[in-house]
Amino acid sequence: MRSPLGRAIGLGSAKEGVEHWWLQRITALALVPLTVWFVIAVIRLAGADVDTVRDWVGHPLPAIFLVLLLIATFWHASLGLQVVIEDYVHTEFAKLGLVIVVRLACFALAVAGIFAVLSMALQTTS
Amino acid sequence: MRSADRPISPHLQIYRWQLTSVLSILHRAAGLALSAGTILLVWWLVAAASGPDAYDGVADFLGSWLGFLLLFGWTLSLFYHLCNGIRHLVWDTGHGLDLKSTYLGGWLVVGGTGALTLIAWIAGISSWVY
């Protein structure tokens, strides 16, 4: 038997909630103009062949915006998915495991996307 | 009164649906859908970087019925999450938290999502055709 106080001590917040909340908002703010720009860009590229797409990514501004979009998207997704997992998965092992898998998957996808953009941007000599 | 006899809050299944709670659930669902959709975005970029053969693969998939369905769901989720996300950012400043404003903002988000999705698809299809 432990006293209620004994059970509660040491189980306080990890003191990192504010940073999580704040980064979720900062990335959201960045994503508002970036996603609007991206949707317009994709609409203009609808049905385009690979050369047109590569030519577009080869210009500095689209390449920079795409890299920023990828960073903000996967940062935002990783924070959001973590909250969803923490809300619905109550087994400690599964919860921690899923959070780690989601983090690593977001990081890997972000790196893959950024590498693809940079390789197209740096190959094009225009 | 014993604790078991006390009236309890209605369970989700018999609770009357409200716009506010439905939009809240949809925000999370759209976020999950968009997270899954990022795989498509990265696939598209990596395929374009890899060359014509890989790009033809992703273009064929996106041009299929399943691809169109996924893209439609993705645009709908994107515009909804975007509009409702802006609603959340307004709330974060401490504004619009009374009952009337949450409903007004909610309906604005519903209308905005529908209008933006429609505009994007009309523009996308006409850009694809011409």
C-alpha cells in the first residue's frame, strides 16, 4: 500500500508540453501560405510530364518552398500524430513504440523528399 | 445515493451530435488522412527525381480511378484541415470562443472547404485538359 501522495510524486509533467504546443502552432502558421502555394503549383502542373516537373523544381523559389513545405509538414505531422497516439494507445510499451516509429518515419520521409528536391534543383543547369 | 445510481453523462453513441464536436473529430481524422497522404507527395518527388520511368508509374497511378479518389480525399482533407486550423489559430489568440462564434466559424469552415475543393478541382481538371 502506498499513500496517494507517494503514488503521485515523480509522475508530474515532463515540462515539455509547452514546446510541443508552441511548435505545433508555429509549423501550422508556416503551413498556411506554403500549402496554398503548393496546391496552386500542383494545379498548374496537372498532367505535366516529368521534364516539366523537373524544370519547375529546378528553379530556386519552387525548390526552396518545397523544402520548407516538407520540413513544416513532417514536423507538424509528427507532433500531431504523437498527440493522437498518446490519446488512444494506453499500453505504455505500444504507445512508446508507435511514437518512435512515427517519429522515425516522418524523419525518413522528410529526408527522402528533401533529397529528391535538392537533386533535381542542383542537376538543372538553367 | 449509491454511486452506481448516480446519473452519468450520456455515452458518445447516444449523445446528440453537434457541429462543434463533429468538426473537432473531423479535424483529427483529416490530419491522419493528410499524414498518410504525405507518402504520395514524397513518392511523387522521388519519382520525378529518379527519371521518366519512375515518374510514369506515379503519373499512371494518380491518373487512375483510385488515384483520383485518393487525390480528391486528400484535397478535401487538406482544405478542411487548413480552414479549421486557421479557426484553431484564432481561438489560440483568445478570440471567438463564445458559443455563437464557434458555430459561425464552424459553418464558415464547412462552406470554405466545399468552395475551395470545388475551385481546386475545376482549375485542376481544366489545367489538365488544356
